[in-house]
Amino acid sequence: MKRVYNFSAGPSMLPQTVLERAAAEMLDYKGTGQSVMEMSHRSKAYKPIIEETEALIRELMGIPDNYKVLFLQGGASLQFAMIPMNLKKKGKIAIVDTGVWSDKAIKEAKKWMQVDVIASSKDTAYDRIPKVEKVSGDYDYVHITLNNTIVGTAWETLPDTGDIPLVADASSNILCGPLDVSKFGIIYAGAQKNLAPAGVTLVIIRDDLIREDLPAEVPTMLRFATHAAEGSMYNTPPCYSIYMMGLVLQWVKDLGGAEGIGRLNREKAAVLYDYLDSSGYFRATAQKGSRSLMNIPFLTAVSDPEKAEAINKKFVAEAEKAGLVNLAGHRLVGGMRASIYNAMPKEGVEALVAFMKKFEAENK
């Protein structure tokens, strides 16, 4: 069996040891004679799985007791609507626009609230995080996208929002290193990049933001209170994805927790960024001070658009033959992109850099 290095932006690669354990337990989970895929979510066999997964995420992220951990569905895209529906009081929110996913959150929130875009990096093609030190005003919450997969930027310093709840989309950098959960009102993340296969959405929400007094027209399934009251069991949850999340979280714990995985991610990113900054042929697109540890888009020095597109296609095709897959850049920005989430080993990044050096030497 030959495993490739998968640089996909999501769904992404999972740790091999996690996949091996899941495979071993596929037909018979701990002597139950059944797969987790087949279990009732209300069975005695499944209850410890979801409880242990929650306990691990609380431990690894240092989640305070006054926060609920919810396992939902619908990805970040559903949270773009669910959050304004649940948090609307005054009817106005502030959002920082840092790319496509921020824009989607803006458009969805506008269906329910007045949206003030208080800062944006659109003027420089989203190659940086705009400087936002303090936010004040009559807002129900402030929304940011912690990491931007398409353009490869990430927040290094969080804005001070005072008493205004800070809400963050952490889909593409959840648990990539330590994060002070107490600075947020809500953190939400689709799991398919750092935590698990696609299917489960993690929501970490402060208790005071879980409201019962919502307008009658807010659907039952779109109320945080519904899921908090039932321990994420109001309806059938994505059972197998939650099980896989538990295995991934244990893997992170074994690597030293948030601090350990953060150290590894910084080392991996440095290998690629150092090469891009020294290469005369490739260059990173994100500005220093805003660079993502998880998603690293890059371009060649070829200035002619047609020639650049041809060389990009050649790079992606030859990389795939070398076992380095899913390196094409997002269709909106082109070029190439290496997504190096938690499960990408440092050896994979080193293999990519070695290939890039060879490609550079052959195509200058």
C-alpha cells in the first residue's frame, strides 16, 4: 500500500494511526459485535464515545465550565445563519472581512441583522489581516474568521471586544495550537480539516448566549438551547464522525496536546515559508504577520498569465506523480496551495520543498 501526502484544503488527511485503529474496530467495536456506524446513538455502547470525546476537547482546549460543547451538523455554513438567529437582540453586529468565508457570513447575517463591516483587507486581495485593536459599539457580537483557507491568512492578535461577545469561525485552524477560549463567546468549526472526517460541526458556546427567549419562528433544530438541553442528542448526531474525532483528539493528546501540536505546526510551516521567502521562483502570497500555519498559497515568478497557468498545471500534475496530491490553488485565486493541517507530518512538507526545488531547477 502506498500512501500519498494529501495537501487538500478539506476534507483533509487524517493521522495514519487513527485510520488503522478505526479499521481494526470497524466490524467489532470493543466486543460489541457491531461497528460504531451501526450503533444507536442512545445505546449504552455509544454513550461513552460522545462523553469521552467531549471530555478530550475540553481538556485539550482548556474549555471553561461555563461553556457548552455541542456536536452539530451543517458545517460553518449553517452557523452563518444559526448564530445571528440565536444572538439577535439589538439587531446589529460587527464583522471583519478577511475573505470568501467572511463574505459568506456577512451575506447570511444580513438576512437577520444590520451588519457593519468594521475592517476589510479586500483592497489588497485579502493578503493580510486588517489591524483591529479594539471594537466598541451597540453590537450583539463581533465576528471574525480565525484562519482563511483560500488566501492563507490567520489572526495573530485578537481584537479587544470588551463586553461584546467575540464569535469566531475556526473551521480551518481549530486546535492547531493553544487558544484562550475564554476570550470568545462562540467558537465553531467544521471538523473535516483538523478534527475528524466531514459530518460533524463543533460549537463551543458560552452559557449566557444560549437563549430560550427566541422568536417563535426560529426553528427548533436551529436553536442552541435545543441541542444544549439534550447533550447534542436531540436528533441523531453524526455518530461515526464524533467517534473519529475522539480518536484524533487522543492522537493530539499523545503528541503533547495543544502545545505539542502547535510546536509541530510552527516547525512545518517554517520549512515551507523559509523556502518560499528564499526562492527566486516561488513566493508566498500572504503578508508576513498574517500568515496561516494551516494553508499556504504560493505562486511562481512567471508573469505572463497564460504561461503561468500552464506552469501551474505542470507543477500540480508532476507533484501528483511524485505522491504530493491536491496542490492546486483555489479557483478564485489560482496558483498552488499547500494545506498542512495537524495530520500532515513534517516529512510531507519536507518532501514538498524537495520537489519544489527540483521543479524550480528544471523550469527556470
